[in-house]
Amino acid sequence: MIDKVALLALAGKVFALPVSGIEHILDGPRTFLLPLMPEGYSGVFLYRDEVTPILNLSRLLDISGTPRQDAPPLTVIYGCDSGLVGLPVDMVLRVIDRGRGSEEMGAEGEDQGGPRQFVYEGARYPLLDIEAQVASLPR
Amino acid sequence: MGLVAMKLVFRIAGVGFSLPLESLIEVREGMEEVGEILPSASDCLNLRGDSIPLRDLRRRLALPDFFADRGTLKALILAGSDGPWGILVDRVEGIFSLADFRPKALPLAFGGNESRPYDRIELWRDEPLVVCDVLKLETGWGDDD
């Protein structure tokens, strides 16, 4: 099976995600807040009748400024050991065979554990490790 | 249908909650008579001549202050283990049959946080509601009183 990477955009930031972890991409969906959610999550939604958490990608992608009023139009359903999580995205740019790009560690001086970079056609995109991110969050 | 088969749905800051009717003593409308309520203030309600505590569930759950105009606030008087106590809510959706609710698990990623004053959610009209367990709310209320 050819290993692929999806390039996705959120609030003007483009990032890469291994396609192997993507279960589905939804329009919407309707999201809800729960009180005292663990840090790193921005809400929940229903997927296949189960309450699924939404990961807040702002810190991972260094998205700052006033939180947007409108919800991103798409949600990527991503599989982790602890279950499915939703990743809010504005658009799916393209899907690329992983071998057509290369991967690098984060730039020197970045915090340990920062995302690897997927390099494609001269551009570098954070290659997110959602499994590691979820595992690092407090419960 | 008996009370035990019904639940009240209410909201604080837009978040939905469900409460078994056997835990509810009274819904009190128009809370403007309570006076100048600060979100973090403890206050009291008069219940048939007795003064009962009014607890700040909004602050306990770290929800935004006073989503609704004070004049539309309602108080729910709950059957506590040591007597009745009240909470202010923004909106009461109504009373519904147990059949309208479906228990769901909290996401695994949320873990088992013992300090969180709720540990159950349920779906009502495809919306997750926090199940309001009066006894669990009472546990660890601590300094709010």
C-alpha cells in the first residue's frame, strides 16, 4: 500500500497528516462544549453515535490571535490508541505519495517533540503526530 | 408516568444538563428578587420560610458568567443529601421522558478525572448533556459555601 500524506489548511497554516490515520472527513459537524474539558481539546461532536473529542490544533500550529467565531468547515476524524479524535480544518489541499517528499526533524532550537517537517516541492509543512499529541495531553 | 421516569433539561452558558426529576424540588422563575448577584457570590433562597444555600454551579464548572439577563434566570432547588440547595440556570428546556435520553461514555481521551463534578453524559436530541448528579456535585464543593 502506498503511504500517503494529506496537506491540510487551518487558519492559513498548512500542515501534513499521514493518510493512514485518517478515518473520515466530515462537513461540519455540530460541535458542543462540555465543562472542564482537559486542556488541549476544544469541544466534542457526534460521530457514529459516539461523543468524540475535538483536538485544539492552535498551539501545535502556532495559531494565535482572536479565536474565530465561525467553526472550520471540515473535521478530520483521526484514529489514535485512545480512540477517535476530530481535527478541525478549513480545507484539504492535496494528497501526496509520501515518497514524493522528504521528512526532516524540526528546526534546530525548537522544543523537543516539535513536529517533524514534511518537505514537498521546496516547502516545509509540519507533519503532525496526532497520536503523540493526544498521549501528551493531561486527562 | 411517574416522576422517576422523567428528566429536566436545563442550560448554563449554552451547555446542556439533565437532572432526574426525583432530585428536583422546585423551579423558581424570575430570580431578579435575589438581588445583586455576583457570579462568584454565595447567596440564599427562601424556601417556605427557610433559608437555603444558593451555590454557584457556573463557577464550579468554569462556565462563562451570566449568559442570560439576570431577569430571565431561574433557580433549580435540588434535593441535597443534607437538605435542599439551589443553583441558578440560564434556561430550562423542559421535562422529558427517560426514553428521550441515551447514556454515552465520556471520550477515553478525557480520562477519569475524579475532581470533575460530573462523570456521565447522555444524548438528548443528538446533543450531549452533562448528567447532573446532585450527590456528586455536593462532594468536594468545598470553599464555595
